[in-house]
Amino acid sequence: MRNDTAVALFRDAKLRKLLVSTGLSWLFDAMDVGLVSFIAAALSVEWGLGAQQIGLMTAINSVGMAVGAAVAGSLADRYGRRSILLWTLLIFSVASGLSALAVSFVVLCILRFIAGFGLGGELPVASTLVSESVPVKDRGRAIVLLESFWAGGWILAALISYFVIPRFGWRMAFVIGAVPALYALYLRKAIQDSPRFLQQAGKKLSFRVRLSSVWSSPYRKSTAALWVLWFTVVFSYYGMFLWLPTVMVLKGYGLLKSFQYVLIITLAQLPGYFTAAYFIEKYGRKFVLVTYLTMTAVSAIWFGMASSEAMLVTAGISLSFFNLGAWGAMYAYTPELYPTSVRATGVGFAAAFGRVGGVIGPYLVGVLVTAGVSLTAVFVVFFIAILIGAATVLLFAPETKGIDPDRHL
């Protein structure tokens, strides 16, 4: 059997079940994030929310994700990847469903914090579980394929927003966001903890030891570079993509037309993931990260300067393609820097620091737009941030292709 292709991963029944099962939980996460961006655009019309309030709501969601990533990552090294994955999935889906009942902006923000906690906790745990469960030579590709389910979630969110919100309102979209709670019941029997975690189950380290290990001399440089990478990528992604439907409205397009354009742009995420999945095992993690981040920066400037419908959509497609390909590579790269005993903690805290960028990005856009700063200038900020991330990886981050961190202690 050929193991050098993505198709081979799906030929193995055990790996296929793991990828699809965790991938669907990833899809539901993306659907929730995507729905928030579309619902924000609808609320700006229905509740009369200003740009700064929309930025605050999305920032609070990201605060929850930051806290969830740190807490879930540390708990997953203590209690296992599977159980924490299930709990985080349940938390975010229930909070998403309850968001449909929100009667005020404050209540909605509280529920979005709780949903963000579950969502932010699930992502690093899921990537750690898959990374530990596949052969080293297929590890990077498997994680990027897992990440490709994110595109499916955004596409689903765009479809729900296009067909459901205009007819039934934004509350129904949140009701649909509660569906993953039922999926969590299936996931209880569908997945198991990774063999690597089970082998070391009797050697669990304390939280203090794990956190200090992440910053110990063998990993200090890698951890610092990783945190900068996560911050710049999450800062730019959430700053740009959570605002995408609203930016379309600000550029003069109606709500329905904006949703239609964002759906088209979102479809470009899939080839972005699949090309990254191919290149990551062929040329390495650093090549994919630096190349795709650089092209993301170029696309951000292009999108910010777009003055016609054709240019706006084309630039958006390019932005979506390269940005999400870089995300896939980042999730593949992160678990490879740490041994099993501290892996989820290392991944969780890197993701948590990144989510700080996810807090600042959307809120900063709201502040700048409210202050009358042009959209072109706003996207210049993201251009600079993404280039800083690319340069950090190029100059300071190690290559992990084909390396087993448990054998390089």
C-alpha cells in the first residue's frame, strides 16, 4: 500500500475512522466560528450594533478560546486526549445553542465566551490526538487533512447564513450550532486515546513540571518562535475573516450579496489545504509556512485595495487559499516540537497565546473602522503582522519533517 499519498491515509480503516471522527468535530468548531461572523453582520442591522461592539463580541469569543486552549491542553496531558476532546465539544455546542436565547448584547457576549472556551480547548487537543496516532512519515499530511475539515465548517456556516438567516433569523443559526452536542455522544465510542499517551499514562508529570519543560533549554527557542507564529497568524486570521461579511457590507454590498461572496471565497480554503498537505511532506513544514504566509500577506494588501467586485472576490479567494493552507501547516508543525509527556500542554499554551492575537485583531478592526481609518490601512496592519510570522519561522524555527520528538529528548 502506498503511504505517500493522502488517499492512503483513508485506505487504512483505523486512520480513516480517526480522521473523519475528529475531523467532523473540527468541522463543527469552524461552523460555529463562521456563524458568529455572519451573525455579527446580521446583528449590525437588527440590533444596530456598531463596529466597535461587533469587535468586542468577537474579541470576547477569542478570550474564551485562549483560556480554553490553555486549560484543555494542560488537562489533556493529565487525563487523556479523548475525554477532554469530548468535554470541550459538549461545552461549546451547548453554549452555542443557548446563544439563540440571548435577549441582550451582554448575555450574548457571556455565552460566546463559554462557547469560545470549549472551541478553543478542542482544537489543540484534537490535533495532538491525531498527530500521536499516525506514523511519523504521514503525520504532517494527516494534520493538514484534519484541518481541511475547517473549510467544510466555514462552507456549512456560509450556506446556513445564506439560506437560513435571511428567512428564519440569526437565532435559528445558533440553534443549528447546538447539533454537535449530539455528535459528542457518538464520539464517545468512535475514538480512543492515542497509543503514545497510553504508553506514558503511568508517567504523568505535574502541571508545573510540564509548563517549565516547554520553556526549558531544549525547547525555549522553538517555543518562542512558535508563540510568535501563532500570535501573528491568529491575529490576522480572526481580524480579517471574522470581519469578512461585515467588510463586504462596508464596501457597499447588501447583506445577501455579501454572504454569497463570502461563500465563494470560503470554497478556496479546500484547495489551499490540499496543496499544503501535498507540499508539507514533500518540501517540509518551514517551506509551506513561509511560502503560504508570504502569499497571505500579499493577498491581504490586494484585498484591502480591491476596488471592483471581480478584484475583491479574486483577492479574497487568494487570501482564503493561502491563509488556511498556512493554518494547516501550523497545526501539523506545533505538536511535532514536543515529546508526548508535555505535547498537549505545549500545543495548548501556544494556541492560547495565539488566541490573544485573536482577541486583539477583531477588536482593533472595530476601533480603526469606528475611527474612520480606511480598510486599505487596516489590511496593511495584517500584511506587516503576517510577514513578521513568516520571518520568525524562516530564521528561528527548526524543521520537524520526519523527526520523532520522543526520540530526540
